Amino acid sequence: MNRYQLPLQPPPIKGFLRWAYTLSITHNYEETLPWYYTNFIQMSCTKHFLEKRRTFFFDFFRGKPNELNFNNPFLLTCAVNYEMLSGFRPDELVEFMIGRMNQGYYAIVFVDESKITVSPAYEGDAFPHHLMLSGYDLKERTFDVSMFDFNQVYRTIKIPFEEFVSACESMKRLIESGLEADHHTFFYRFNGEHPFAFDPVAVADQLRDYLNSETHLNRINYNPDGEVFGLATYEYLQMYFKASAERHPSLVWPNGVRHLHLLWEHKKVMVDRIRYFTQHGIIERDDELQQSFEELANKAKLMRDQLAIAEMKGDDRIYAKMPAKLEAFKEKEPELLERLLKRVEAGQPVGT
């Protein structure tokens, strides 16, 4: 077998690779959709990002697990560290990855992307990151790799075996020298035998948590005091953009475009969710609700695009405009979510 490619779908969420990698696998299979639309409702962000000089993160929230490790019921997961991989010679490491793909496993490998030509970090400082192997070509001596390229576009591209090995060896040296922690390599195989029926109770609970700016997910395993949830995240997004406009000295690693990209993805998922619920008889059809969320999604996408263009032009004035734009979301969204919650509570699920 000279050429092999495991099935992939364009992931519905790309803001963080943990979503892109896992969902690009599960979205190949329609039986995973009831699970997908039961999830990805809640959002969270970093609370003390200025006073404690922490990186501000805004993202989907599913209870604080490691999303790359044992948190998707449709993925059988194995995890290894560099200590376990250290005995492989370069050719053996390539053969090991090929062997796992032949067994149906996608490989999410922790590497130093500065050694990979198509990476935005190429030939710069060390850049520890995960990339996903989903195929190979023995004649070309390349792996099919999903990652963000030098234009920050998520796509699947080919990289030579030699570059992959170099990125692994560099990561191994960084770990052994104590300069970086080992975030492990993961192997996923689709678990088609996992049953999951749509869960309206879980959906309703998450909608209430979002509306009340709180979480009850997995509270026995972590303390959520350093995070903000649901509607309250708008206040902190506004705070973030005000700090960006003022060039606040405590703002660490600004990344406003990604925050707005995640905002757009959240609204887009809500649009898709309402459409799915309606098509499957889970809620009563509500065209006004559907249209209102589509309008929010379009506005979020426009904000993201405007910010990206302004940043490319070096125009910082746009940051000061964002808090008012976010205020409109904060005012509009509660009534829409309450309306959806009533539909879910009143609905009678028919099938999955």
C-alpha cells in the first residue's frame, strides 16, 4: 500500500485545534450529530487576565477536560509521551506512524513546528504544537498533515517524512532540556459502536447555565473561579478590546481575531443546531428564531473580518469600536436563548 488516507471532513469548529482535529474525524459519521448538537453550547473566558497577566482565552466550554484525551465518546484514544517514543530511530518513527494509520488511527503528534516549511513558525523560535497525520504517500515520502499553514489557514497539506522527523527530534530535545513540557501525542480511532441519543435535558441545562453565566459541568474535578461563563463573557470580551485600544501593559499575547472567530463559530453552531432540531422534530419550527441567530452569526463574521483587515493595515482604531458592537450581542442574545430553551423544554424528540 503506497498511498493511504483516513477519512476527513472539514471541521465545523476551527478556532482551536482540539476542536478541528476531533470533529474532522467524527463529522464523517451522521450518528455523531446528536452528540455534537447536544454539546458546544456553553462558552468561557479567562477572568483575571489583566491583574494576573494571563493570556486571555475565549472558547467553547465542555467541563474542563483535556479535549485531546478521552473526551469524545466516538474516539478511542491512546496517549504516549516522548519518553515512550525515544527509542525509535528516524525511519522507525515514520514506520510506527504509518503502522498506526494502517490500523485506522489518526496521529495527533506534538512537534516543534519551527522545523516545518509550511508552518507560520518556520525557521523562527521553537513552536511546540500538535499536528494531525491522516495519511501518507510512500512514493513521495510525505505525510498528509492537518494544521494551520503560513497564512493561518487550517487545511490538510503534505510534508516530507524528513521534516516530520526533524520536528519530532527538535521537540524531544526541548523536552529533555527542560525548555518545554511534554503535551503528549495522541492516537484516535473512530468508535462507531458508541450509542448516543439526543439529550434535551443536557441541552436545556447548558442553555440555563449560559443564561445564568455559570457552569455545573464536571464541577467535582476543578475549581472554575478563574473563568467566566455564558453571557458574562461579553463583559470580559469588552474589557479585552478596551485594553487592546489602550495598549494596556498587562495584556499578554493579544489575539483579537481569534476571539471574534470563536464568537462567530459559536453563533454559527447555534444556527446549525436550530436547523437540526427543527428538521428532526426536536423543537417546533421557529423561522424568526432561526433568522435572528443567522443575523448574529453574520454580524460576528463581519466583525472578525473587519478586525483582521484593520490589523493587516496596522489600524488600531478598530479596537475602540468593538465594545459597543459586543454590547448589541449582549442585549439581543438572552431573549433568543430563552426562546430556544422554551422550545427545547416543550419539544418531543423524534429519533436521533
